[in-house]
Amino acid sequence: MEYEDGARIERLYSGKLEKVFPQMRQHSAFYKNPVDSIEVNELGFIGDEHVKIHGGVERAVHHFAQETYKQLKEHFPEAEETLSAGEHNGFGENISTVGGNMNSHTICIGDRFEVGSCVFEVSQPRFPCKKVNYRHNIEKGLTEYTLSEGVSGWFYRVINPGKVSVGDTFKRISHTNPDVTLYKVQTCLFGNEEVKNKYPKEFYQKLVNLQTLSEIPWKKNARKVLGLPNTQTPEQILQELGFNNTTRNNELMKEFDRDLDKVISVLINESEN
């Protein structure tokens, strides 16, 4: 089914950092509370809090369509009660919509939408973390499934700040990359091997050249597939991800002989445990 204008905001969510997951020492704003309307600036919903590697201009607003929960319930029936957008969000989302066939097959990188008094631009798929498993009391599997199947929602950068409210509807005003769907971006890099092998090298090059696609982890990993060097230094990448402890960053860079993937993995683990 093709995209249609008119998807309606059923829920809006904003959260504060709290101690919510016993598996983690760190606070999280994954659990967000519903609001009727909210002001939006270039960093997202005003008052919505974030930890490292979340938030920022490239991950300002997270959209997760309610229809996606139906698919997830079919694969994870043990989490049927929590896989929903109700009193709390189920996937850390800010925006929950119904209608419009908004999903990873119909939404593309660079798509722009008018909603409320704002204009949003799709910057990247959402890269799910292990808090998705924690949220739904699943030891392992849900995070991994949503990543490999491309059903984890998506992020916007804010082009025009303003205000959004429950009941507002989405209108697509720009669709410049119809062949670069969220599903393709996510599965060519993080799908199973059979799926990844279907993508030609030219598609990875297109991702590298696509101005509206976020650098991390998408372009970074596309360059890795092509055997190309990163355009940012490891230090710049760590700063962009929110890891600002230069001393710790340098210690790990030295320990792992500047293997950035290993350094990021350790820093993420330290921040989530």
C-alpha cells in the first residue's frame, strides 16, 4: 500500500530522565508520558529529556506508527499487553499516528512533512537499543528483530520549529528520494545476510552521497561496506554521539588501537549499565 496524506496524531509523548530499568544503573527517558500538545525546537520536543547517543538535531523527534505494533504482536505475543501506545509509549516514541500507511516501506530519507505548525524531515531509521527488550520484559529478540526487519520507527530533524497537537495530521511536501526507503537503508546494513546480499554496491554509494541521511551509524557503515575511509575523525564521531569525556575516549582509543567500533561498543555499554 502506498503512502497517503492524513495520518493523524493519536498520541504525543514527552519524558524525563528517571530510574526505570533495573538492568541499568543509568537513568532513562524511554518511558514517556502523554501530552495534548507541545512546542518543538531544533532539538525536538521542548522538555523531552535524553541520555548520550539519543536526541540532538539528527534525532530530534521519534515517530512510531501504531500499525507497526500489530506486526510486532504477531511475532512476540508474550508482550502483547505492552506493545502499544497507551498510558506510556512502547518504543520510546514522541509521535504515535494512525492511518496514512506510514511505515518503513513508504517513508524515505529526506521526506518532509507539514504537521501542526512544524516541518519535519526524515533523517534516519531509529536504531533500537536493548532498552526495547527491557521495556517489554523480553530477554532477547525484540530489539534484534526490529533492527533486522526495519520496523523500529524513524527520526526527524526539525526544519521549521513550532507546535504539534493530538489530532494534527501529516502532509508530505517533499519526496526527493523515492528509492531510498527506511526499510532499504536499515536492512542493507543490518538485515540478515541473505537480504544484505541483494543490495548492489551502487546503493551503498548512494547512501554515502545522500546529504539528508544522517552520518552515524548509516553512512559510516555504508562506507565500511565499500571499503571507504570515514570522513570524520574518531574523535569527532565520539563527540557527535555525545561521548564528551575526552580522557576516557582517549584511553579506549589507545587500548583498542583506534578501533572505533570497539570503542563505541564499550562506551555504550558503560552508559547503559
